[in-house]
Amino acid sequence: MRRLLILVVACFATAVLAAAPALGGTSTSLKEVHANVYFEDGDCDSTPTIDVESEVGKVVYTLNGNVLQITKFHVPYGTSGVVIASALPGYVIVGPTEFPFDFTFDHETCGTTTGGTTGGTTTGGTTGGTTGGGTTGTGEVSGAGTGGTTGGTTGGVAGTQAGGELPFTGLPVWIPLLAGAALLSGGALLLRRRRGEPS
């Protein structure tokens, strides 16, 4: 009886020793991995990004039921949700497995505002041509002279008057000559009549 009890105890001990490595292997065979997800909100130049980092074949990431690639990728403005990390067989995730995010950047505020004063360039100066050796300025009074300088201040003195006209009056020369000849003729007639009358 005693021998039988010893045999049973020995068999049990052998079974325990044989099962111990297997049990120990089950508890220690899972390798620890970390799940890392980084989020960057968008700006006026680019949309938001999600950066999934992990060694391929160890962790699977999903967003709204879709498996994500282990890389950095862009998402539309205003995207929100939760990235869930799941360890593949043989691995266990150490740390968080859920990564919520909410991109709030409003890209509608982006716009190109062009401010400032737009004005033209005012170019001033004197535009004139030379006529008969004189200069005629824009916006100035041109005289009737030939060969002299015309232009300048309004009411200025003009050059030599054109031939056949009197200065200041603008009358043709033959009119005063005719009047002078008539006066001389009339005077001569009066003198002759006066001499012919008896005293």
C-alpha cells in the first residue's frame, strides 16, 4: 500500500513537472509591443494627418472598421473618431489601445486677402514741339510770333507779329494806310481851296 502511494505521488510530480514548462511557455510566450498613434491638425496649406507607428505584423489599427496602413496619411478637415489598436497573435499591447481624436481646424477661414492701395503713377511735364525755333508748352498760351519763343505765362508778351497786321489791334496794315492817304488828300484839297479864296 505504501509503495502504491509512493508511485501515485511520483506520477503526479512527474506530470506537474512536465506541464510546468508548457504552462510557463504559455504565460511568457506573448511579446510586449506598444501602440503609437500621433495626430496633427490641419492648416491652410494641408489637411490633418494621422501617423500610425508600429512594426508590421504585430499590431493592427482600425478606424471606423477600416484597417489602417502603418504609415502617415492625410484625412479630410473636420474628421473625428477613435483609432483602435489590436495585437496580433503572439503579442500583447502594453499601454493604451484606443486613441480618440477630433480635428477642429476650420479651413473655410483660410483665404487670400489682398490689401493695400493701388494707385497709378502720375506723370507730369511739358510736352511741346519746336515751331520756327520756338517752344510751345502744353497748357500755356501760345503767341502768334514766328521764329520766337511762344508759351509761358498767360498774358505774356508774344514775339514779332505776323506780317500785314498791326500790333495790339490785329487790323490789316492797308486800312490805316488808306485812312492816312485819305487824310492827306483831304488836307491838300483844303489847302488849295483856302489859297484860291480871295483874302
